[in-house]
Amino acid sequence: MSAPEAGRFLALSVALTGFGAAELRETGLVEAHRALTARRADPARYGRLAEAADPYGLIERDEGVRELARSICRLWYTGVWPGPSPSPDAAAPAEGLVWRSFGGEPPGTGRPGPGSWARPPADPAPGGRS
């Protein structure tokens, strides 16, 4: 992957997810998500979205770009690209931003201990969406 392409995908992901670049890098999935997006997305649509000075304005005007933005967000938050053939990366769902957004942990990835279900989740990670 070229550095400009990685930076372009990361910048787009920051704009779409509301998480900072460091937090997205911390998942270890930037390259995997970039590669999956490159395989699944229409190149022209992705290029327009990634190069847009105002991605939100473009998303509002272009239904195809809007669907692509939703797909990228779904990939980051759930670890799965929408459609009949989910992404094969098993680590992606466990690293999905959905868990970070409310300070939770994916089932089966941590050791919560006896009675942990009775405690409220920890505060979300700094910089995450509230």
C-alpha cells in the first residue's frame, strides 16, 4: 500500500467514523479495511468520496456515494462489509468501533469476572463518540 493511499483512507475513515487517526490505527485494521474497501467499492465512487473537500456535502447529493460511506462505517463499527459475503477477517468484529463507542467489550474477548454483568460499562475511550 502506498503512503498517500493509506493516508487518504485513514483521513476518510476519521471523517466518517468520528474516531481519531490514532484510535483507528490502534485497531490494527486500517490496511485490512482499506484493502477490503478497494475490493468491494466502485473505484470511481471511492475516488470521489476520498478526494471530496466536503465528504458530507457529497454524501447528501450522491446516493451511490452515500451507500459507500455507510458501507465503510459499517465495516469500521461492526467489522463486516454489508452484503451476502461478509469479510473473512475474524479479528474485525472484535475490534469493531461499536465496542469502543460505549466502553464495552465484545462477547468472549475479555474476562469480566463473576457478577460483572451487574456493573455499568466503563466510560468510553477518550475521543470516541458519545
